[in-house]
Amino acid sequence: MNDIRLCDSHCHLDFAEFDSIRTQVLEGCVKIGVEAIVIPGVVAQQWPKILQLCRRQSQARSPLLSAALGLHPCFVDRHGADDLQELERLVSLSRVEPRRQQRVVAIGEIGLDFWRSDSDRQEQTELFVAQLALAKRFDLPVLLHVRKAHDEVLKQLRLSSLAAGGIVHAFSGSLQQAEQYIALGFKLGDCGAVTYPRATRLRSTLKQLGAAHWVLETDAPDMPMSGRQGQLNRPDYMLQVLGVVAELLQLPAPELARQLWLNTERVLGPLDRPDGG
């Protein structure tokens, strides 16, 4: 697999499910060509663990781990009054950190989730707008979580005039919504959902847009791939997603992997280690 380089642009490697197998999983990533992983934050309590993982995993037998920090819309009841200030402090500190594995590369996972009828839409929206403002201030991309809220998210993105763009995690919207995100400088996240034959709309959108607008992700430990239902999802399973996307787009896997790596770097910046290791 020396001709395959992959980035898992959305993997919750900090979650407790990985605590006993994290080293094994990272070694498996190296074997299949996963050279970079982005770990998004969902609650402030996890941010120190994410940053610690990204500092510690700098040895040769590990992908480059990069941190994204954010406040997830599904956990508004767990976010504290001072969390936004702490987010601003950590992002500011990371700007002067010379080693990439100690930098914050995006604000995320942020967004809107109106899946449940009792969702506090106003509180979610206020939190989302505040984090977009922070991303704009620091010229950082965002990792978006969106469920049943694409139109409102697009509205807030236009109002924020965010220049750095970002990634729409686990994109499942329409072709028209995809095109609107792309026009705003966003890439679309392709994860385990595309491996299911029943995902006809997603597969159609993928084929109509082509490889230039997508990035790969797993959302591990969630969103297991077809054939792995009920199992823990892992970033060292990424070749399954790559294989399905390559088949749908009728592209050789190495060629597709190169395009997807380039797409990810266009959003998040260089994914190589600072020392070239």
C-alpha cells in the first residue's frame, strides 16, 4: 500500500472505546496508508485529552494526529458558560506552537442538529454563530455537523463570511445543497454511509460531483461500514470506504487517494510532519 496515502478527516480517537486498543489501531493505520488523522472535539472536557494525544503520538509508527476543538450541538446541556472563552484561549495558544501535532487545525465539531423535535434551536444557533465568529477571527476552517438543518447552516455560513471554508462531516444532503457548500469553499465528508448500497442519493451526488469535492473520514467509533454493523468503527478500516468510492467513480484507488489527500490539504493545510518524518 505504499502508493496509498489517506487522511481520516474526522475520527474520535479520544473516545474511551479506543483506550485499550489505540496503539493497535494506529499501527494498523500505518500498515494501510492512513498517514494523518484529525480528532474533532465535542465537549470541553475532552479537549485536554485530544491535545495530549496529538502531542504524544509523534513517533514514526503513528499517523500524524491533528486536533480540532469545538462544542457539538447535540451536547448543549453539557457545555459550560466559560467553554467558549476556553476554546478561544486554546486556539490562541496553538497559534504560537511551532510543532503541527500540537496545533489546532480547525474549529469543530460544530453545527446544528434539528433531528429531534425538542431540539433547542435557538441555543444551538447562538453557539454555532459564536464558534463561526471564532473561526473567522483565527482564519480557521470548521468541521460541520449538520442533521435536518442544511438550509439554516448555509444561511449562517453566508452571514459569517467565513473565508477558510471547512468540511461538511458525513454529508447526506441534496445535490443542490452540496453545490451551495462547495460555492462557500467547503469539501464534503464521505464516511461509512457510502458503503451501503441503499445510500442511493449519496452515491448519486458523489458521482455527479466527482472526486474534487470530497474528503474521506470514518467518524470512528461510530458509523460502521457495510458488513460491520454493530462493530466498533476504526480508522484502519478506511480502505473499505476508499474502495467503494473508487468503484463508484471508476477511478484507480491510488489516483483517487491522491486527489482526496489534496482536497483535505486544501482545507486543513499540509498534512506532513514538520520534520518530514
